[in-house]
Amino acid sequence: MGSWQVAIRKDQLVENEGRSIRIAGHRIAVFLVEGTIYAIEDSCPHAGAALSRGYIENGTVSCPLHYWRFRLSDGAWADNPTLSIGCYATRIVDDLVQVEIPDDPPLTEPRQ
């Protein structure tokens, strides 16, 4: 279990555009896609590019450097789901987007 932290106001999110935030040492990309809010680690494990600057399509975000695609729903690499990046639970409280931050320190290496 982790703790819920305020990330951003809901009205600051734009459909199909990422926002980069930092909470408790975690760099997080927050997206609003078809009315659903997603939060994933904001760093591609391949070259460290900000996924918040990526292109959204079919429930994935593409890295702006080399186009690695990650599913917004669970952080899995779309071309090899055995690899994934951090994915965070989200909720809305009083028009504020909250992200559940794990008790563990931020990941520095991709999970396998």
C-alpha cells in the first residue's frame, strides 16, 4: 500500500496530452484519455525520454525518441509485455487528481 498524493487539478489536464509531475521522488506522466485518467512512470527505460511528451493512440503512449509504446492501463511495453514501467492508481477528490505513491522507492531500472 502507498499514500494518496495530489498530482494536479483535473481541469489542468487536456485530452490526449501528457503532463509531467514529480511527487516524492517519482517522475510521473498523467494523461486524460477518453475521460479516464492514467498515471505512469515518466521515463522510457530505453533512453530516458519523457513519456509525457509522447503520442497517445489506442490506449498506449509512444516514446517521442524511438517510439517504444507503453500501455497506459498497466505500464506494459506494448511490443514485449514482459517488460513494464511503473503504473500508478489514480482517483479524483474535489476535482483534484490524486496518485497513489508506493511506499517503495522509485524504480530506476525497468521491471522484467
